[in-house]
Amino acid sequence: VVDGFRARTRALQQLFLCFSPRVEIFPTVAELAASSLGQFSLLVVLPGSTPEAWAQMKAEFSALPEFSFPSSDGLLMMGFVGMEELQRAEDCFGFPMFPKPPTHSQVQEFLSTSLLDVPFPSPAPVWSSSIGPPLEPKRVLVADDVKLNQLVITEMLKRLDIAADTADNGLEAVVKCGQVAFDAVFMDCSMPLCDGFEATQRIRNLEGYREVPIIAMTAAVSEEDQAACKESGMTHFLGKPATLASVRAVLVQASVI
């Protein structure tokens, strides 16, 4: 994955880890050039939003030794741009572009039709050998103002056979909890309109939510940060970037699965 926006590339890394055991991130084409191109099967680029940015990135790629568009030595390429730029970006680069943020189904379809000779199966649910699958379907709310973060967590939950709803801010999370009896809530701490701390306090006052696990999601991992989460009413802590293993572990700890 070639993109300089750290938060976005970490989320993309987690998405592509659903399909590959190894996903590398390079902030620039120059750093990709310092690695061995031959070791990768798929190259994912986020080339910016203007023709000028595309031309610059294409020139940087073309300057690499033994590299040519639209493919190089069996290397498959895909990219993500804004919806309005799709056709122009595809014309510039000569390989498939998809709108941001990418979805699990888009990536799966691309891999199944372009990289593999047989349809790519959906990942099977991954269970801890000691607990097995849940006895009844679980439903979880994911509250995060970054759509890509929502996508990554919900796809991980899907692999654990857990249905997920999403909220774009703390206020929406409170409203949805008032409408649905969720088994757990993943709560981003920093959101507009109503942050995760205030949203948690409001949710605790809703009927049936006194004991429901509310899992803090944040990149801040100090003891003070965790204490602030606990004081607001959150019961568990999930550091960012999350992994499938860490999501599963916190759900087991919270007795959700």
C-alpha cells in the first residue's frame, strides 16, 4: 500500500490482512523503490485527488527500474480515489480504481476476478478453541467518526459472526442504543457533537445498559487515558490500530463471545 496518510493506511492494512498474511505500507514511491518490487503480488495506491498528483506519482513509478504500466512482472495493481475522479484516474494509470473508502466486497471481488483463478471465499469465522461459536447471534454497535475505521472493525466482527451497526458520532450512538439492545458497544473516545466519554455516560443512564460492555477505542494507551475511560463508564479498552486477535480477545474478556 502506497499512501502517506498514516491513519488511513493502517486501516487499509487491517482490511487487506483479511486476504493476505502480509501487507506492507510505504508512505512514498521512493520508499517502495528501496524495497524489492518482485516480492509483492498486489500494489495498492492512493494517488491523491488531482491530475497533477496523479502525473507526479506515475512519473515516480515510471522512473523505477524495470517498472512499467499497467503491470510489471506479474504485479497486479489497484487504487482508490474519490468517486468523481474514478474514470480520469483509471485513464491516467491504466489499472482499476475504486472509490474511497474501499469495502470488503470490492476487494474480494477484485481479487477473485483478477488475482485468482477460482472465486475467493469469504473468510470463515475464527473462534477461540476454548469457547466455540456463540449460542445466539450477537449484535454490536461501532461508534467512530472515521468511516474507514468503522469498516475495519465491522469486517473483523463479521469474521467473528457478529452483526454490527455503526454510529458516526457520540450523539448518534446514544440514540441508537436507545432504540436497540446491543450486546456491546465499541466507542471511539474522540468524536464530534458528543465525544465517547459523554456518550458513555448517557448510555449508562438508558434502560438495560447498566451492565452492557462499552469498549473504548483509542490510540492513547497511557494509564491516565485508561483511567479516564473507566471513570466515564467504559468497561474495556481496545488500542488502535486494532487487529482481529485484539478484537476477539476483548470480546472474550467482556463475555460477549
